[in-house]
Amino acid sequence: MDVAELLRVLRFEVLDEVVLPPVPVSPGVVTWPVPVPDFVIHRVVLDGQVPTVSLPVDGPRVVLCTAGEVSVADGTGPVGPAIGSAGLVTVPPGRAAIGAAAGGALTFTGAGTAYVASVGVH
């Protein structure tokens, strides 16, 4: 690593604004747009006002629960290691589930916050 070059290009200051502000997608869902099709990240927040969310995503996907407990299904089968026969998995906080590339839209239920990473739109 070229430490001198790294120090030359880094900015050591606090930014006034978030670099990429979240953009609302639908009730309970926001995303952070990026200028490449390689990935997309969504945040899903389920509560009394938004008890269910359907999120169409392409390709393989990872769901990470950060608060509460969410159940997620892709309508095609297993989404993770501890799953029922209906393709539904409950993800507690600090745990993740992986979905296959061939999966359909993700349907979230429960109460909590989850982040979904998948490939972007091509």
C-alpha cells in the first residue's frame, strides 16, 4: 500500500450531509441509489403502520435483520438454512438469510428492520 498516496487523497473531515441520502421506494422501504448495476441495498422497516412489504429484487439476495424479528419468503422455496416447507424463514436480529438467484419477490412480515442486498437492475 502506498501510504503517502492514501494520505494525499483522503479527506479527514466530517461531512455536513450524508453522501448518498436514502430514497423512498414504497411504504417501509428505502434504497440508496448507486451509479453501477452491480448491487442495490434496501432497508425494510416493518411496524404497526407497515406490517407487510413486498420487494421485487433480481438475482441472489441476502437479508440481514438488525432489529426486531422479520419473516421473509420468496415464493419459490428455501431462503435460508432454518426454513419451513413454504419457503419462509424467520430472521432474528443479528442474523441473515440467503436467497437464490431464481427467487421471486421477497415478502416481509413481522416487526423489525432488515437490509436487503442484491444485484441492481441491468
